[in-house]
Amino acid sequence: DDGGTRKGGNYNAILTNLKDGGKIVFDDNDTLPDVKDAVKNLDDDINQKGINPSWIHHDCLKPLQEPIMGTHDLSRIINVGMPKCGSTSLMTFFKEDFYSRHLHCGRKGFCGPCMRKSIQANKPILASCGNFTVWTQMDFETNECIFPQISYLKEIYQEAPNATFILPFRNVTGWIKSLNAWGRKKNTLRKRMGEMCKFPELGIKQGDLLEDATMIEFLCNHVKHIRQFVHDHPSLTLIEFSIEDSSAGNFLASLFHVDASRWGKQNAQDYNKSSISKSAISEKSEIDDGNSEEGSDSAALPDSYREIVI
């Protein structure tokens, strides 16, 4: 309330309130276990999500070593990463245990356009677009640029305040090569993103993403944006990991209670003919010329999308 007082059991409200200089108050109905639990949860939250936490400033091209835990009730699991960064692998991982969708929301059409239309109609974007538990890819870059994981975070949070966000990482060189290789030679995913996409939230103008250096800046700003949003909304959970880490399956299995063997490389191809300016990342990340995951996702896409892109 305006006096800066919150009920002891509302841990997320407590944390948010304390950052604004508030305090915890217990009433006569609270038992000693209630008090102990509230203090313990508050301590855990402050230690992990506290004021000026170091994790917000962690290297934007490397995943956090530990999850940032909010409520994590598995009510919604949303991939907030970039295209060509393990989304098909995530779909394979989750689909047997969770109501999941990748890119296309069934009768609702592609997820990105469906979400945009839902916002324009003032409707909830998740419930209106299939009401899935797991969303492994929402963005759409065919004839328009829609990235819900950038532009619609507020709307996602309003509908799913306890959501778990997954943010996959991969070697930035391999990621850009994959974007350059994905699609028709004259209409690659990278080209479409460069020509259509603009993200004022991240300081990216239309045309900027045609440059390697700006593409890396875009990726870095997106990671910072997601971390800040999770920090500002303590009920959210953020799980970052590298898709190139050999322990990724076990890591995800421990958090989602899914068989680790379901994680694996999907839709990989050789993209040696692609190129990227190494100078663009010299100040951001060590260049790794080893094997990276994923080239073309065409086998995993609906026929309508494959006809447009391939």
C-alpha cells in the first residue's frame, strides 16, 4: 500500500517493496513457522535477486551458471531466446511431457502474428493463441518481423506472472553463420531480419541487423533486457544455458523433471559456406570455430512455412 507495508507471506511483494524502502509486517494470525518461512524466502530472494545483483551485469554472451528462481511452478515455460538457438531441440525435449508448441500455433496460425493480433484486439496473447504450457519459438520473420520475447514481455507477464523463461546461448559466430545459411540464398533469415526488423526497446533501427557488429550488439542488448525484466518481476524464473554444453540435457532435466536423453542436437547442417566478420566480435567474445548446432530447420516446420522460406 502507500505506506510501504506488505503482508509477510507475499514473498514477491515483500522483495519488491523492500527495494522501495518498505518493511515486512506480520499480523496476529501469523504463526512462528509463517515468520520463519517468510524470512527464509526473503533472504533467499535478496541473495539471488537482491538490490544491484551481480547477475544482471554478467557477460551478455555467456549464460548464468545458476538459474534465477522465481515461483517456477511450471505453469508456463517460454523460450525467450533468439531463432537458430536451439528452439527445435527444446521442442523435442518438452513435447512428450508438456503441452508444447514451436513456431506454429495450430489452427491459430503462426504464433507471432497470432500474438500481435491478440494484442491489437486487447485479448490475452497466450490463451488466445493455443493456450500452450510450453512455447519454444514465438518469433516470426517471413513477411513481417514479430518478436514477442522482445516486444510483448509486459503482456506475457500480465498473463503468466509465474512463467519460467528459458534463454539459450550458443557461440555467437556459429549463430550468425546459421542465420546467414537459413533460407533461400537471396532471402535468408539474416537478410529478412536485417531488412524488416527494428527494436526500439533495444536501440535497433531497421537495417541495423545487416551488420555483424550490430547483430552482436542486438543479441547482447536482448540478454540484458531479459535479465532486467526478470529482476524487476521477481515471480519470474530465468534459466540460461548453452546449447553446446554437453551437460545441457542433465541441467534441463533437473529443472523440469524431463528425461535428459530427450535433449539433443536437432536439424544440424554444415554451413561452411557462410561467412561472418571476425572483427565484429573481437571485443565481445572469443571466436570459436568448432562445431555449432543447427543450420536449416526446414524438416521441423509446417509445409506452409517451408514453402515461403525455403
